[in-house]
Amino acid sequence: MRAVVCHAFGPVDDLVVEERPPAPLAAGQVRIGVTACGVNFVDGLFVQGGYQIKPPLPFVPGNEIAGVVTEVGEGVDGLSVGDRVFASVGLGGFADEAVARAAQVVRTPAGLTDGQAATFVQSYCTGWFALRVRAHVRAGQTLLVLGAGGGVGLAAVDIGKALGLRVLAVASSPEKRAAAEAMGADAVIDPAHGALKDQARKLSGGGVDLVYDPVGGPLAEQGLRALGEDGQLLVIGFASGTIPQLPANQILLRNRRVTGVDWGSWAMRDPGGNRLLLDELLAEITAGRLHPVEPTTYPLAAAARALTDLAGRRVVGKVALVP
């Protein structure tokens, strides 16, 4: 099998593509011929040693995969050779085949391409968990989405509209703002054209109800200041590379709230609840109410470039490697 391998924590340019022996197949597992592997911001953190979990070296990065079942282990029911599937494997996804526990593997709905199936889970589960489970949103509220042209932000725009929210999308380039509008955003904001808080307050009539922030950095405080009475800042991540220091007086004013959203750790603690959440998402996708984007694709050998482009926020939407 061909795989992208990290031999030492450091720059993503140090990743190499190697031939490796196929992983053994244990009882309760299936082997998947990978046709697409999602590339996420966290994958770069793993490679650089910047994530809170540091896997033993060497390792193959990549969590989200899609493909076809090529082998079924003993004791597996409900999956057969030839089934189109997707899975979250933790690590090992940047390869042309992967082994996964059958419980991790889901049949790909007919309406999803392999590229969509390999790139929607992390973004859409995070958004659904944030807005439904953590924020308990209500139809008619106004949602401000930071980083709305990236994969995580576009998913939030899509989910927000499906839940009946008015969505204001903040994005840094015309291409990203166009993508947010195409996903259904009610209005778009260029953060370079005036203070974000002022633009958001004007569009929302005094202050937004929710801010969805996967970016961090200086925009986080601007988002906090854009909140109205009892507004809620949802902390998703720090794609800017800077963890913001939020002024507590701005949280106090107007009874604002700051809510952490860590879907990944919750999903590990409550796999049953996470499967129910995923089933809800799949039902929404199948019904045509959610619309995962088709990713920008790179060959397996260009994994470092894909990670660099993603970290540099040069990509609109999602990214996948195609072995």
C-alpha cells in the first residue's frame, strides 16, 4: 500500500510517500480501498506535534476516508465487499487503503460522491453539535459565521440555513464570499472594509444572537463585540494560529456567553450519541436540506502542499487527497 508517512514531528514538507505492507485485518474490521481522504486543519497539527494528542512515530495522518470495502474480517455483519463506504479512522487515512472497525464504517448514500463523503463528517458534525447540542438555536435567530469560505464555515452556513437562522457570513476574499452566498448566506461581510462588529450590528439591527468562530485571532473579539443581548460566542477553533484573549468585561456586558465546542472529544466519550447525530445529518443530506461541497483535490504525493494551502487559507471549501 502507498501511504503518506510522518517520521518526526515538524514541517509538513517533511512528509514522505512510502510503500508499506498492508495492515493485518482483525476480527470485527474491514479493509477499505481509499478513493478520497479528507484533509483537515487538525491533520497539520498532528504532523507538527502541535495537537494535544501525539501519536507514536512514525504514523500516517488522516482521519476521514471514503472508498470501497475490499475485505471483511471475521464477525462483521452488514458490510460486504464492494460496498461504497466512508469512515473516521483517527489516523491512517492518507493512504490508498485503510483498515477500520466495522462500527466506524457507514455506507455512503447514493447522493454523495466519494469526495463529499470523505470531507463532510468533521465539518458538519462540528456544526450540528455546536448549533443543536451546545447552543440550542431557535429559528429566526441571527448567526454570524467567521471564516465562512472555508470548509468548517461553509458547513455552518449550510446548517444555519437548514435550522431556520438568518446567516451573516464573514470571508476574506471575493471567491470565499461568493461560495458563502451560494451556500445560502443572507448577507456577506468583508472584514477588510470596516470594523466587523459595526458591519454585523448594522446588518442584524443591533447585534447578532450567535457567533460561530473557527478562526480565533483578533476577529474573535470583534465577533464578541457584535453580539446582542444574551448573545453567544461559539468557540470552534483557531485556524488563524492565534488563541484570542477575550476581555471579560465584554462578556459581562449585555449578558453575553462564551461556549466551547469540542465535538471530537464528545464523540469519543459518547459514540452512541455521535452515531445518532451522524444519522440525523445523513437524513438531512438525503432529504436535500444540507449540501456538502465537492472538495478541491490533490494527489497523494501532494499531501504537504494540500496541508500548506489549507493552513494558509488559500482554499475555498474542503480539501481531499485522491490516491
